[in-house]
Amino acid sequence: MAGRIEDYALIGDMQTAALVCRDGTVDWLCLPRFDSHAIFAGLLGTGEHGFWRLGPAYAPGAEPPTSARRSYRGDSLILESEWDTPRGTVRVIDFMPPRDGAPQLIRIVEGVSGRVPMRSELRMRFSYGRVVPWVRKQDGRTVAVAGPDSVWFDTEAETYGKALTTYADFTVAPGDRIAFTISWEPSHKEPPALPEPEQSLVATEDFWREWVEHCTYHGPYREAVVRSLITLKALTYAPTGGIVAAPTASLPEDIGGVRNWDYRYTWLRDAAITLSSLLRTGYREEARAWREWLLRAVAGDPENLQIMYGIAGERELGEAELDWLPGYEGSSPVRVGNGAAHQLQLDVYGEVTEALHLGHMTGLARNDYASVLQLKLIRYLEDHWNEPDEGIWEVRGPRRHFVHSKVMAWVAVDRTIKLIESGDADGPLERWKELRDDIHRDVCEKGYDKERNTFTQSYGSQELDASLLLIPQMGFLPPDDKRVIGTIEAIQRELSTSDGFILRYPTDGKDEGVDGLPGDEGAFLACSFWMADDLAMIGRVDEARKLFEKLLSLRNDLGLLAEEWDPRLQRQVGNFPQAFSHVPLIDTALRLTASGAYGG
């Protein structure tokens, strides 16, 4: 059985990623890309669906021992886990070197004290646990082959096969270092080069140290900000600049329920706000790479802007259910691909335009096509802003006139007006000023409940929605507007959990709610960070700081956050780690620092 979501660590090479549990088990790894089929899918099933455990040996039938301590080595993505056993202490170093050739997952066992018996159990199952590969020895190396894929296993330890699993039993003493590496290569090609684990470890540590040195944020809670930035970097697909929302698929928002989605794609919304955080903390190269990815992905067809694309800009992300996988803790169906790709979500136009605007304002090198794209997006919005859509939360129920979508349409027009006024683009300025006013007036008339003094989720509805917290942050209304304050207070009353975190919107348990799905979900962490932002903006700075620090306490021991927090089970839920949680963490830290919440 897989561990709790927060029991996992992330390692990666900026093209794919692995999740490593406290007991030393890699339960999730897709090769060669984030969105490739998993060779270890135990996270969504059982050990029969693939895993790699490396840790102290244990008695048959017993549970594998969990590490006593673990941490990342400094500001890096190199994981160090230590076990204290009756016979001594041992350390395992896990990392994936930034790729220069075949993707590799390297694990180095280091003896610390005593003599510790160890075991490696490697069970590769291709195609999300469905295919048992042909495993054989070739030139002293172990290779597993199935269809287009081959995985090469290299170690100095003696290995043997049993029950379709590759084992190594060995003992380490102080100073001993024994390395294990798996490398992926297309099965029709020559074998990958022999790994050089120690040199790769040094190069990987150097890479992360040099990358973190570019961070311009040196305020309070820098450790949390830097760890979030490293996580965002790890979720960036280096060859194209695309940013995945998370490296996992079908980790449930409601344990045991059906809210299980594949997040290994580039959502324009998530990527745009990620770009915003990177720009604010000194990472212009990543921002430039994402902008280039955007222009390639949208090129030639901006009128049919998708809400998400593949990490190289692919448009077809067909959704399928993997019925041979029982799902994380029985949460089924297990889905890969994402059918929401072709939804209409008008807010995306605002998020993309805001990101382009921020790049322009912070001195990102000019790209003329970026301005052309922005103008084309506004011309599309002119004709479509007043249509119903699926909204920011990708509802699978009927389309509605979501207030947040209209607000972000206003943002798109407003930022484009600013671009024209700066002299860097030409467009029908007066006409678009009228459009901006029309959208603003429409939202304030149809999306605002005067009796309750709050904006609502959609025109004519009674429900609230945490995305309304973005109204002052986007500049749609000033923070001291009574309608803004009323909305913040209404969301606190009606969408707050017992421990003070914020739900996205009401759900109806067994019945289908506004999102067209049965079941409930946890508190959406991004929304809780947005609440902290708003509280700071309306002068309730102490309350904002306390909420922020409470949110920081939800991170696991390595500083990682999933998408949501389940207040009933007191645990993280949803895909992990989630960019849409780490980005607002960074933004809230910057906002609170600017507000003087930490006394300078």
C-alpha cells in the first residue's frame, strides 16, 4: 500500500520526476517525460504495479522500516534519508541529475555506523503497471525491455532475480558507498553510457546551488520561498519551458472518491501565475522560456486557445481510465490524459495577458509576436466575453456566467489597454476602453448580491466561490471597497473549514454539485493563500500572517504541498507536489513582507 501523500519526497531532472516514500520506496516514475507511461505505478495500485525499494533489510512479512530522518541537501533536490537500526545507521542519497543524455535515477547507499544489512527490490512494470518487461543480463548490466522502452540497471552489488523482481542483498559499514542507477533508453537504440554516480552527484549539487544563487528574495521565510521555487523549477520541462501543474496523475482530491485527474500537463493558468512568481524572485530566463513555449503552443490558432497543452505544446490530451489500477487508497477511476483540455475557460485569457504584461513591465526582452498574440486574444474576447463557460475550476456540469471569468476578461482588456498606452502596440484604444467599462459594469450589476454584500460564484447564483478573492488582487476593485470587504468576510463565514482554511466552493457530498461531480473535497490551499493576501490588503495584517504561518505548517517535512488539505483526515490530498499551491505561497510571502507584517 502506498504511503500518505505527504510521506513522499520529490526528486527530478526537469524532464520527469520520481516520488520517494519514507521507507525508501520509489512508487512513481514516468520515463522519459513527465507525461510518459509510468514504470513504477505502485502509488496508484500495489507493489504488483511497480516500485523500487532501497533500505535496511527486514523480516519476511514485516513492514519495511521508515527512515528516522530525511532532508534535502541544502538548497537542492538531492534527498538524503537515514535509518537507525539495531546494527547501525545507514544513509541513502537519491537524486536525478539534470539530463545530459539518458534520464537517470541514482541511489547511493552510504554506511554511517555499524554494519547494516541492506536490500534493493526493483520491480519494473511498464505501461502504468500493466506490462511485465523482459529482463535479462547484457554485458554485465541488467536490462528490462518492453515495446519501445528499455531500462538499464547498474550496480556493483550482486543481483539476482526472483518472482519477477530484481534483488540485491548487501551490507554496508562506515565509509562504504554503493551506487544503484536506472537509465532509460528507447529499446531500438544502443545501451546508454555507464553511469558515473559520484560525478553526477557533484554536478547535480553544483547545478542547484548555482540556480538558487539567482534568487532575489531575502525576506522572512526565505527557506519556504526557496523550497517552493526549487519545486517549481523541478516541474519545468527544460527542453521547451512548459511547466506541469504536478508530476502525478489521479491522486484523489477526495480519498475513496472519483475526483482523480491527471495534472502532468501545462495549464496556461498555472503556468502564467508560476511565471509571475519567477519574475518577482529574479528568474527571468525561466519566464522567457515559458513565454516562448506559449507563443509556440498558441501559434496560428489563438482564437481556439486551449486551457492546457502538453509539455511540448501538444493539443490532444485524450482522457482514459486505467481499469487495472485500483487507485490510491481505492480512489477510482484512475485517469490519465485530461478531457478538460477543450473546455471554454474565459479567465485563461486574463491570466495569460497578465503574465505577458508582467513580463513587459519587468523588462523581459521584447517579443513582437507576444504583443500580436495579446491583441488577437482581446479581439476574440470582444465577441465572447459575455458567454457562459466552465470557469477556473473546470466544472463538468453546465456552463455558467462565472464572475471570476468575467473579472479576468476585464483584466485581459485592461492590461492590453496599458500596453497600447505605453506605445508598444497599436489597437482601437477608445473601443477597448468602452469594452473594459462594459465588462466592469456587467459584473457589478449581475454578479453582486446587494442584500448579502458579496459577489457570487456566477450570475444569479447564491453560492460563493473563493476565486472571488482575486478581485482586489487583479485591480478590478480597490481593497477598501465595501463590496470587496463584504466578499472576503462572506467567504470566511461560508467557505471556511473548522481549522480556518478555505474551500473553493460548496460541494454536496453524494449528490452532484455545481461542478457536476459527486463527493466532497478538501480545503484548496491556493484559496487559503489568497485569503491571507486579501486580509493583508484590507489592513488585517496580523490575521493574514497567522493564516500564512498556519498554511506553512501543513507542508510536509521537506516543505512540499499537495493541492488540498483534508480537514477531516488531517492530511494532504490531491496531486503532489502542486505548483498551484507553491506559487501563492511565494506570492503571499512577498506580499506580507512588503506590508511590514514581520516588522521589517
